[in-house]
Amino acid sequence: MKIGILSRNRKLYSTKRLVEAAQERGHEVRVINHLRCYMNIASFKPSIHLDGELLSGFDAIIPRIGASVTFYGTAVVRQFEMMGTFCLNESVAISRSRDKLRSLQLLSRKGIGLPVTGFAHSPDDTDDLLNLVGGAPVVVKLLEGTQGKGVVLAETRNAAESVVEAFRGLNANFLVQEFVKEAKGADIRCFVIGEKVVAAMIRQGKEGEFRSNIHRGGSAKLIKITPEERSTAVRSARIMGLNVAGVDILRSNHGPVVMEVNSSPGLEGIEGATKKDVAGMIIEYIERHAKAGKTKTKGSG
Ligand code: ADP
Ligand code: MG
């Protein structure tokens, strides 16, 4: 097969591992910098070009779109879909997962356990908004943050009000969430491929830090998840429409609650913690599922 990986940096661990895994299985693989692609969207024969070359003949595309370039990155994925190329995760699903509020609303509608979460815009209702999620301590999150940036723990009501007002002053979209204290600074990353959790790790924030992100100094190790956590992760990925997803779960007093569903989950942490060949499993999934014209949405929506 000819596989394209949309990635801006071939030196990244995840990109390197996917290239290796594809080559080991005898595939031709190419890393494509999606920001350098340009497209003919009006033609009846959609095309994608890079540095004067027409990109063609790909059997599958693996999108690894960074959060800062979701807009253009998903446009490139959509164009591949229009050309009938199988994309591991589709553009609509990627956009959906990048918007935390939209994701949480979709998951909630399908009965997935979530931390109690509030969202508001106008400046007068801070007080009631905080009551809605049970009062301080609360977690306040920017809607499009990643790697723990833009996630603040407000331990007192005063602190919560100040943070909410500061975010409002910046005209940023944010949500206010019940602080799941009993998770003790740890969360569980379930790596889903197709209908299966193929690997899971627990991430523990560094001493004194409630955010477990590896980028914030957290550490990861292998964990055995419960059947309830497993089905929560698989259902969440399915609801988002993602074939490959990193589903982040907190262990709360009211069962597993989903914090977010990531459409380009990193491989370094999960392969390091579980010693599993997750990149190989992704390529195997593509071998089993990639067929021309098999994209569900054909770039619509
Ligand atoms: P990001 O997209 O920046 O990673 P997250 O929503 O995943 O943002 O939050 C970052 C980390 O903060 C999580 O991995 C988790 O450890 C912690 N966290 C987030 N929300 C809560 C919450 N409601 N209760 C307890 N801890 C939380
Ligand atoms: Mg996270």
C-alpha cells in the first residue's frame, strides 16, 4: 500500500514510529507536510499539490494534525476524502474532537459519564454558573487548549470568580467543571483502535500538580482498566466518529468520567508505558480497513 502521513515534522516520535511500522510491513510511506499542500477545490477532479508535484495514488492517509493548525489540516484531510482516499480519522471527526464543548455535548447526549460541566458567555452569571457545578473547587478550561495549558484549578470561590472574569475579559470560550479530587492528579489514557482499547496507561501529575499531562512533568505507567472503563472508552471514540483515539478518563466517585477524546494521540507515552507496538497495530488496522471510496462522509459537513 502507499500510505501518506500528514505531519509537519518527520522527526517526531509518533511520525517516526508510524513510518517504521509501515515500512516493516512492506508499505510505501511518505510524510506530507499538510501546511505546504495546496489544493484545487473547484475542479470536478479534486487534487492536492505539494512543491509543484501532484500528490496521487495514496491508499490511506494518517492525519497527525496539530491543534494549532486544525483549520487548514482538516481542509487537507477533507480534500483527500473528496478524492476517495481512506483517511484513518475523518476531517469531521477531527474537528468535532478539537472542540471540547461540542465533544462533551455529544458524549453527554449518548449517556457517557462526564464531570459536571458548565458553560456560559455573558458576564453577569458567574455566581450561578459556579453554583451549577457545585461551587469551588472548580476547574476552568479554555475550550481549545492542549497539553494542560489553559486548565486552571480554582480552589476557592474568590479564585474561581477571578479566573472566570479574566477569561471573559479575554473573550475566550471556556468551561467550568467540577474538580474530581478523588482522581488524585491521575488520569487514564485509553488508546482505542477500531472497536478496541489496545493499550492503556495511568498518568500521574508531578508532586503538587493536579494536571497529569506528560508535558507538565507527569509520568506514565501501565494499568489494567475495568470493563466499565473499557466500554466507556470504546463508546466515546465511536460517538466522536474516530477510528483511532486517545480517550482520557478520570476515576471519580460516580464512576469513570471522560475528560476529552484526542484525535491525534501521541505514541511515545503509551508505547513507553505499555511496551506495545501501537504504531504496528495502527498500520494493521489500515491494512484491514483501507479501501478506496470507503470514507463515510466524502468530506461533507
Ligand atoms: P488538555 O487538553 O490541555 O490536556 P484536559 O482537559 O485534558 O486538558 O486537562 C488536563 C489535565 O488536568 C487532565 O489530564 C487531568 O489530569 C486534569 N483535569 C482536567 N479536568 C479535571 C477535573 N475536572 N478534575 C480533576 N482533574 C482534572
Ligand atoms: Mg488532556
